[in-house]
Amino acid sequence: MSLLITTLVTFVTFYSYLLIIRVLLTWFPQIEWYNQPFAALAQITDPYLNLFRSIIPPLGGMDFSPILAFLALNLAGDLLRTLARLPFAQGF
């Protein structure tokens, strides 16, 4: 159980870094998202971000949905870290 939780925490951390890169790259409008490696990054991160874009549409040309996406991902990471500290997660 501990290995599973540790793997999930690592995945959430890595995915957070990918989201940060994706959001920072949107500040550069000359990037062509159809070329690699940008297309791969968009394919990995856009489905998750689109969940939150349907909740919070862009307001005034600004997309605030990544804020909610980061909040949800950090909440999931904190929950997993808390679960990793519980006695039942330590194994036999």
C-alpha cells in the first residue's frame, strides 16, 4: 500500500511540474502547439485543464482555470501524503 501511495504522490508532483511548464508556455503566443514537444505536453495536460475550463470560462481574455486545477492537484497530493503517514499504509 505504501508503494502505491508513494507512486501516486510522485505522479502528482511530476504532473504539477508539467502543468507549470504548460501554463508558463502559454505566455509565448508564437509557440506552435502542433509541433513536438509542445504537442505531447498539450496532449498530457489539456484533458485535465479542460475539466476546469468547463467550470471557469476565460474572463476578459484571462484563463483562471489553472488556478483551480493546481488547487485540486495540491489537495490530492496533500491527501495522499496524509494517507502515506497513516499506520495502515506502512505495510505488514
